[in-house]
Amino acid sequence: MTASDDTKLSNAQIAWRAAQDIADGAYVNLGIGFPEMVARYQPAGREVIYHTENGILDFGQEPPAGEEDWDLINAGKKAVTLKPGSAFFHHADSFAMVRGGHLDVAILGAYQVAQNGDLANWSVGAKGVPAVGGAMDLVHGAKRVAVITEHVTKSGEPKLLDRCTLPLTGVGCVTRVYTSLAVVDIEGGRFVLREKLPTITLEKLQSLTGAELVIAGPVADLIVPEL
């Protein structure tokens, strides 16, 4: 069973929802690819200091097309701008910040998330990238790790599972998952449902999830703007 496009959030809407939970003044690392989109939806009036592994702290928005300075890029090789007070530093110093626990939040993508917080997001097998990279540091160095992802794979298989079957990025590291259908916390080794789309029933959502969804209080409607 799969979720149709008219009953799920777009990537932009998932990113918007995740951005709303970033606290004012937080130091944040966004994973390469889809998670980079979160920065577009930073709430007005809220300061967020973005960190990138290749050595910039407090970078700004992407520049207009044609105005890129390709000496100023993030870890995903996307052009960025600088803000007043931005800092440059060595790659080793960047990872010292990560490993030293100086990041408040890391927001990453996922192939699979287990109900105990295990994360698999770097390899799907023999055709995967050569190594896990900086994600293995981020998942255990950041104070909070959140995931943004589709609720199911393109073939309709659950991405939220009782245990991961793909190579792990980190063990017991994820605390919240924002999907195309729901917001789920990981508490006590269980998936706890916090929000779901009002257009999907609990029974349908459970059928698209590879582990039990625990109800531990009111489940709010997952409401996002049109983007």
C-alpha cells in the first residue's frame, strides 16, 4: 500500500515543518541534499547559525543565479552567501565543533530509521557511496538529531522500521522524524506519533509504517502552508 501524491506533503512542506522547530539562536548543521532546503523556511525574526563541515559558520542564503562565488560553498557544493560575523576555519576545526558537542541540531535525510533511533542514510548496498562521511560524526556530536524523509520508498516500502536492514550511520541517535505523512518522536525505543495529516487515517498510516506507532496523548493535525 502506498500514499498518493494528493495525500502527502511535498519535500518543501516537510522542510518547512522541520524549520519551525529550530530554536532561536540554535547552531545547526543541515545534511547534503534535501535537508539543505530547511534553511529556506527559517521563521522570520528567528536567528539560526548554520554550520557546514567544509568550514563556514553562520553562512546566509544561496545567491541569485549568476551571482555565485564558487569559493563560497557548503558541504553539498552549493553556493552560499556570507552574513556579518561569518567565520571560516579548517576542516579539522569544523569537526572538532561537531565532536565537541557544539551543535544544537543536525537535520539529515534517511533511507531507514528504526524505532530505537538507529539511522541508515548513506548506503543501499554495493552501489552506495564509498563511505559514510561526516554524517557518522554529526549523528553523535549534535545535541539533537532530526530526520526529514518520505514516509515510504518509491516502491511503497516503509522507511520507519522496527530495525534497519541497511548499513547504519549511527546507533540510537535520532529523536524526531518529519515525514510526508506525520511527525514522529522516538522515545523509549518506540515510535510515538505526534502529528499526522488530517487526510489520512491512523489505520492507513500504521499500514505504511514498519513498526508500531504509539499514541501517548493527543495527535495533532499536521498543517503546513502551500509552497
